[in-house]
Amino acid sequence: MVSDLIMLSAHRLVKVYPKKSQPAINGLTLSITEGEVFGLLGPNGAGKTTAISIMTTLLKPTSGSLTVCGLDVLRYPAQVRGLIGFVPQEVALYQNLTLRENLRFFGRIYGLRGKELATRISEFIELVGLEESADSLVYTFSGGMKRRANLAAGILHKPKVLFLDEPTVGVDPQSRNLILERLTGFKEKITMVYTTHYMEEAESLCSYVAIMDAGQIIIEGAPAELIHRFPDCPDLEALFIKLTGKQLRD
Amino acid sequence: MVKFWTFVQKELILLYRDFSGLMVLFVMPLALVIVVTLVQENIFKSIGETKNRVLFVDQDGKSVGKWVEESLRKSGSIEIVKDLKGKPIDIETAKKAVLRGDFQTCIHIPPGLTDAFKKTVRQSVKNSLAPDAKKRGIQTEGDNDLPVIPVYFDPTLRGNYRAGMINGLEKVILGLEIKEKMGIFSELLPGKMEEMAKKVAGPMWSDDYKKGIPKMELGWDEKPLMAIKEKMTQNKGVIVLPNAIQQNVPAWTLFGMFFIVVPLGGSLIRERQDGMLARLLTMPTSYLTIISGKILAYVMICLVQVVLIFAVGKVLLPLLGTPGLALGSSPAALILVVLSSALAASGYGILLGTIARTYEQASMFGAVSVVIAAALGGVMVPVYMMPRIMQEISAFSPLAWGLNAFLDVLIRGGNIRSIISDAAFLMIFFVITVSVAWFYMVKRGRVGIQQR
């Protein structure tokens, strides 16, 4: 059940990259409550990845404030890192390690040890359906298997807030279905910030979405509520096109 | 600490499974040490220990040719070859054999050389007994062209080899010259003395006085009256003669150690490109731990390289007929050299992996820069053999510092005190490279994230 506890709060975040005149994000303000699945949507170049990078302590904002689980991210990044999980766009796994070795490595970095680590590894290998390939080198995996393994590495330590940056991109339908099923299973247990280009995914998974463009949130709300606000849009995808335009973004 | 060791362990497993990385780090330097040492050991022997085969064509057949031949034989370092395929060799065939590289040197004694030489010597002695002849403008014999012994060399032969051979021949000729001069001097001096005595005595001269003029026998024992003894300047401790093993084993070990820049730099770039670095930096660990784990793992790899390559020098190469590697008298100094070199190599790898944008850039630039630094550092040709300008540039190569320190310990009998400055340079190089990498990474925004 979604509580009123604020797990992530961003206030007027601005990020200007060196040698760029336009800010990548410009006054981003949002608030995410416990157990919420927050969909951060937007076309290419909208600022989603920059926003996620700031929220996961990878980048420092030019201005603004940010807290995760009540901790100031800019002042206590090391403590925040112990509370969050990150599933990046890329398959960020060591290709020449087995899945089990990868998970053991990540688990140890998160402070898991001994029996607890071994149990957790088995649990999450099973969760992503890779029991038979657990001791194979990751480079031998198919694209879908790698994506599932990527997810397991991000949630192994059961984070308070999980950031997922397009976790299903380029995945076969079966793997995508499994990933979405598992994430649905975490709903209300783990707070999630989810970016995707697949609107139907966002519509089914996210309890709240914000559509960004040019570094700013242009609309936000529960998916059903947003669709309701625009009667001419039958779904989130139509709404997304209506708000961000049909021109190509490369 | 557990996190740090987790990173070290991960690096070691990844490297263990990287076949091309293992080839570069272990097989390449081992092969280089074995091949180059054996090749250079042979060159070393050709200069000092084994006999050089020299073609000798004597068209004169008199005393000069015999003297030269005998003297060269006596030297013990030259094998005189006068026949090819059972037939006496003529000068044209000999020159062709040298041009083909079948032989490196041909000494030619042309016809009439002995007569011309004796004539020149006789005139030279006569001139010395009549020192005012030239002053009075009297044309003296021996002012014409000197008799010549042509020596033909293989065009590919090194200058120092040619100089050594010419010096040796000049020594032989000088010996013959002295012998001939003294013989003629002995022959002419009594007559000269008689002539002078007659001049002084004038009408008082009697042939009985001739008996008082001593017969000259100006020959002497051919044993040298002063000896030269070859000695090496060394610190206290084990005396080690420099040879191809003592030079090549540490040199190519160092080369192999610095080649860790390719897999180390490559691993950093892959982590950045695959999003691994981004993921790691969102985890409860620091960049310092990530980098330190890599550095320790690769320093450990360097230690394994040193143990393996030194073991080859100590055990395998002697089985192939070379002397064994001597490890010097200061194990502590040796360990310090190895550690400081390994850190310098790791620092360079970190810098390369941070600055290069692609794996191809890192592997290409890393390999080429290490080869250049090795050439400058005296790995391929000793620094003292380089031109002055290159010797000055060499002072800036980390491989030169490392090699100099290695040679200090392994050959000059050095200790920690004698290698401390080179070790300090290597450590400073490590600190500078890692600091520049850190600065560059911070400037680029930790993980190189660009606006999307």
C-alpha cells in the first residue's frame, strides 16, 4: 500500500552541462511517496537520464535540492547509495563473470555476506528465471537473459528506492513480460522511479507518471487521471504524442 | 576492506579469463626474454668469447702474410679461413662471400706487400739515422704511398666490430714494424757508428778500432712488459659480470610489466562504456576503492610476471646454454624496484584508461607509447650506446628509471640507498598519473555522462 512517507523529493533541480547553453533539466520539482512507481517519461533529450543520474548520485546538479529517504543527496551521497538500487539502460554486468559471480560481487559491495548473500543470490536468480544459466558466463546470455540478470543485480540488496532506466529496451516479449511481472510484484514494497519509451508499460506499471520535455515536467498525475483529462486521447501514448509533438527527436 | 578485496578478486578473475590479456602479459615478455637473450648472448659471444671466422687471402706468400696470420691465430679469438670447399680461395670469391654475408671480414695480403713493406721500413730506419737528410732537401725513399693491407667488411657489420678488427690488425702490424725496424737498425747501426768514429778519428783511424764497435742484437722477449686487466666497478657484495641475461631479463620484465597498461586501461574503458562504472558509482563504494582494487590486482600481476620471467632467467635459460640470472645482493632493493615499477605502470594504465575514449585508442596508444618508452629507456639498446641527445631524452622515461634501478641491483651490486632516487621517480610518476586521471575524471563529470 502506498503511504504518505516521502521517499524522494526534488526541488527546482537544474543541471547545465559545461559548454552547453541550454540546461539539461530546468527547475525539476517532484515528490515520490513510499511504494509508488513513478514513471518518468519523455522523448529523447528530455532530461530523463540526467534526472536519474542526479537522483542516483552520479551527477551533481547545478542548483536545487534533493532528498532520498529524508537524506540530503548532495551532502550524504555515500549514505544514500546504500539505500538505492539502479538498473541502468546498458547491461552493466561483467560479461566474463558468471551470473552468480556477478551477483556475489554486487552483493558484497552492498555489504551482504556469507549465508545471507548465498540465499539472496539463489532467490533472485530464481526470481528472474535464470536458474539454469546461473553459472554460465554472462556474455553467453541472450539479450533478454542479460536484461533479467541486469534487473537481479539492481534489486539483490532490496533497496528502498529503485531506479530503472529503460530496463526493457530491446528485450524479447517473454523476457519483457517476466520483468514487468516481477516489477509489478515489487509494487508497494519498493519505491520505483521508472523511465521508458513504452507507454503501455508505464500505463500498466506506474502509479504516477510525469512527462518531461526540454528539461521540465510538462504534465504529471496518475495515468488514468491524465487520460481522463484529455478525452481525445484514448491512451497514454496518444497523450504523450499530443504533448511532445510528432517531430523526431534524435 | 572486504569491498576492496572484492574488487581485487574480481579483477583477477576477469584477467584470468582474458586470453589475449594473458598472452600480452605473460607469453609475450617470456618469449621476448628467451629469444632476445639467446640472440644477444650469441652476439656477446661473437665479440668476446667465440672465434670469429675471417677469410684470409695471401697472394704475397712471404713474411708479412705469415706474421699477420700467425698473430691472429695466436690471439685465440679469430679463426683463419683460407680454403672454401677444399679449394684455396681467391680474392674475388672472398669478396663475394663477404658481400653475401657468409663471412663478416676478409683480410687481403696483396702480391709484393712484404717487399714493399721491408723497403719502407729500411728507408724509415735509414732516415732516422740521417735526420738532417730531409732538411737538406734530399729526396728520401719511403716518402711514397704506404703499402696497404685491404680489409673487406660485410656492409651490415656494426661500427664497433669493424673498429675492433682494425685496432687488432694495427696492433699486429705495429708488432711486425717494430720487429723489422729493430732488425734493420741492428744491421745498419754498427756501420753508422764506424762511419762516425772514422769521421771523429780522422787520420788516427785504424781498422783495429772496428773490433771495439759492438755487434747489435736488438731483439727482445715478446712477452709484454705491462699488463691490462679488465675489472668492473661494483659496489660491495656479489660480483656479477654483465651479460645478455643480466641486461635482458630485467629489461624485458620491465617491458612486460608496463604492458599491463593495455588490459588495465582497456578494463576501465569497458567499464565506462558498458555502464558498469555508472552502476558501481551508485553503490556504497568509492571511486578510490574501485581504482585501488584495480591497482593492487595489477601490481600482483606484475609480481607474478617478475617471478615467472626471473625464474626463466634463473632456470630455463641456463638449460639453453646461457649463464643463469644472478639476483644481486639486496633482495629488499629488488623488491622496492619491482613494487615502484609496478605502481608506475599501473598509474599509467589508469591514466590511459581515463583519458582514452575507446578501447582501440587505449590499446594502440598504450602499446606504442610503451614500446617508445622502452626504446628510450634502454630496454632494446643500452642507454650509453645512444647518441647524446637520445641519452638526455632517455632520462624522462620511467622504463629508464626502472631499468637503471634493476641493473644497479643485479649487476652493480647496489642496495636500497643506490636505487632510492630511481624508485622515488617511479613513485612520483605513479602519483602524478593517478592524480591527473582523477582530475580528468572529475572534470569530465565522474563517469563521462554527456547530455542525452
